[in-house]
Amino acid sequence: MVFSVIHQYISKANPFNIHLVLVDDYLEGRDKNNESYYKYYTSGKFKEFYDSEHIKISIVKNEEHKYQGESREIGWKAGDYKYFLLIDCDDMLAPNACDRFLNIINQENQKEDSKPISCIQGLVYSFDTNGYEHNIVGHSIWVQSRCYNRNFLEKYDIHCPTGINSKQGEDYPFMRKLDYAIEHDKEYQVVRFNYEQGQDCQCSAYWFPNENSLSRQDPHYSQHLSGWTMASSNSILDYFEEFNKKYGFEDSEDEFMKHEFLNMAIYSFYNLLDFLKEVASTNYNPKEEDWYALRDNVARLRSRLKSKYWEEIVYSDIEDMLYQVKHFSDAHFTESWLGTFYDYINKETNILKMNYEEMKKYCKTLEFDSVGHEIHASYVQAWSKRHNRESEE
């Protein structure tokens, strides 16, 4: 990652400056003097590798864990310039990414009717050693693909999650809030790289899956993640509601908000099922904080939908959203033994009141067959009854 930044193309005809801020959250890698594991990158010896006249490297050391999301914000606030990029330590910038972003900024600034730029959308090229290749364009949670304007983020109070909610799934709420502000702003403009999906295009960043990352080493990673993802869902809804109220969009966005509440409540329902199934049918022994983060945020999403919109959502919209979340999201398990989603909303559920030990005890009563159905579920028992009757006949 560092070399992909220091080797950015900077021409003599169009020189520009880069400030690379390395945010060190690796407290365990510090020496006894609290020196950063990454201090080599600010050494005089390392400056021999790059144009130190135009490129500056600095390190910000977190004195306590801030995790990924909050560390991103610490980094961009420590930067010298109005426009910034975000890049993970295991990703790379394309060789001419900064030059291309800067050219767009300069071109737009020269226009008579120019508006300031909120962000520039590039493209991420992802690939792996198994032949997987994908160009990621348009709206996405991929923070690496864009160039951001610090002033726009400050205007609309857009932040990354903080504390432990910053630990995993940190990009999702940041990008949802950013895109929502962009869609409702008339003073700024979004600029996109000229590309057609599926056609050759120069990307702005590369993502190569890190085979040693937590998400690939831990088979239960998505269960660890689920509580923090649900926390992100609540923070997104909080932001949308506050934004609509502040800028007068409550009426015009009411229908959109209704479907957002529904979507997130359904998704949280499926995540709850997946978590309980994993505890019941595998060796997954969750941390207490994982359960409470999931339980409390799922309960809040359910309560928000039920108290605000549930009575006015029509049946067809619910069924359509159930289908969409089941088939077009990353929900891992969608076969409910708790009854239907309607039962889940309309009836009290003891699961969302269980403490950690009660949850684990409950999971011991569950039993799943080879295709993932909980054998005590009413629909499974009905199938078994019919199957046995047909066999007897």
C-alpha cells in the first residue's frame, strides 16, 4: 500500500503534493518506548525511495484501540489537504489515481458554472488467485474507490462509527450517510470516472483479498460481525431521520424511510436466525459482547419498525422485501423456526430478552437437519407427518 502511494505518477508539467497519513492502531506492535511498528516509513533511509519534495509521510499513533472506522476519520482529519483518499493497508492505489483525481478537480474548477465537488467516484478492481475478477462501480461500500471533499463531510456531519462499533463493518454506515447527503444536496456535484460497466477502464484502486484476514481465517466471522452490522443499521436510520428533520425532507422521504425500516428489520431478523443456528449447530462459542450487540440492536430495529410504520405497510411490500433480502442480500440463513416474519413483529419474542447464558441454553434445545431446517419447526413437523402418512399408505 505504501509503495503504491509513493510511486504515484507526478509529472513535471502537473506537479502536486501528497500527504500519506498512516494511522497506527497496532498497539501490540509498539516497542517499550511506544515507538510505532511502522516508524521505518518516516525514517530518512526510507525517503530515498520517493520524491520527498512532493510526498510527505506521517504516523498518527492511537493511544487506545480506535479500530478501523474511527481510525479512518483520525487519518483524514490529520491530513494537510481538502481532498483525500482512503486506502486499507492491504490494498493498493492505481499508479495514476491521484493524478486522475486532481485532473478532474482542476477541469471542474475551470468551468464558469462549476460547483464544488462532494466526491469523485472511481472504480475498484478486485481479483484473487483463483481467477476471480470484478470491476466494482457506482454506489458501493468500497471506500477505496473515491476521492472525498473534507468540507462536504463537515457540512453534513458525516462520520465513521466510533469505539467498538468501528471494529467491523465500518464502511457501510459511512458510505450510506455520504450517499444520502449527496442525493439531497444541490450546492455540490458528484463526478464519476468515464466508464461503462463491463468494459475496459482504468481503475483507481485494487483490492486483493487478504487470505490471512479475519474474514477468511475465522469460519464464524459473519456471526462476530452481525451485532456491529445491526448497530450500523441503527446509526444509518438515526442519521437519515435527523437529516430529514433538519433539512425538511420528512414528508418527501417518508415512503423511502418506510422501506428502509422494513429492509433493515428483515435483514436483522435473518441475522438473528443465522447467529442462533451457528451457536446451536457448530462449535461457535460467541463472546458475550457479540450476543448483546446483536440482541439489543435487533430488538431496536424491530421496535422501530413496529412503532412507526408497521401498521401502514401493505402485505405486498412486505412480501416483496422478504424476497429481496432473502435472494439479493448477503443474509446467510433465512429459514425461520420462530414462525413467520409477521409472527416475529406482532408477537412478543423471548429471545430478544435472553441474557448470554439463557441464549446458549436455548440454543442447546435446537437441532438442525442436514439441509439446515430446525427439526422442531412447525413446517418441518408438518412435512414429516405428511411423509410418514404417505409411507404408510
